[in-house]
Amino acid sequence: MMLPSRSAKPPGMGKLPVLILLLALAGCAERWTRPGTTEAEADATNAACADQSRLAVPQQLVWQMVEPSRIERDRRCRRRGDREVCYVDTRYIPARYAWVDVNTSPRDAWRRECMRAQGFAFEGYRPLRLQ
């Protein structure tokens, strides 16, 4: 019987910082400004440009690797009499593949250019308002 190691991470702990970062970024909206335009008008124009960009740059799905393969090692130690005995468990995690839209970046560039063409300037990000 192998005892759990105190240094072993709970499952999924390596992904927690990435998840927190994604949640933080998901809570932000772009801020576009143009003299004499309200934030609501800018948001409506941004949505219209996003619709146009989906027509201009259609989705193109490609099957590709989204996470490379890796080897995880877990060291477990326990006392056996007056000695400490350690075991290293090694397991291979295969690469993960998924369908990925390779036109996401060109579509976003098209939307940003649409906003600039209508006289808007990108001012950064603002907190997303949930109402």
C-alpha cells in the first residue's frame, strides 16, 4: 500500500492559474471611443463589425494539437523501520487534439479594422458590466 505524498498536487491544480487568468480576461470588454459617441453606440457598432467579420472571414476548423504530450512523475515516500523508502510513479499523458478555428485572429483583425474605418479608436479594456 502506498501512502499519499504531502507534496503531491491535487488533480487539476496545475491548470488553476490558467483558469483564473481566463476568467479574469473573460470579464473584460474592449473600450472603443469616438468623439460624440456613447459607450452603448460604440458597443453596437462593435457588434455590427463582429457580424460583418464573421461573414467576411468564415470559420475554418482544423484538427490540431492543443496540449502536447507529457510525462508526469509523482514521488511518494514512507518510513520503513529506520529508513525512508521512496517510489517514483511515472505516467505518460498523451497529446490532446481538438478542432480549432484558425481564422479567429484574422476575423478579429477584420473587426478591429472595421471599427477604425468608422472613426473609432481602441482605448483598452474595461470591466464587463453584467446587467
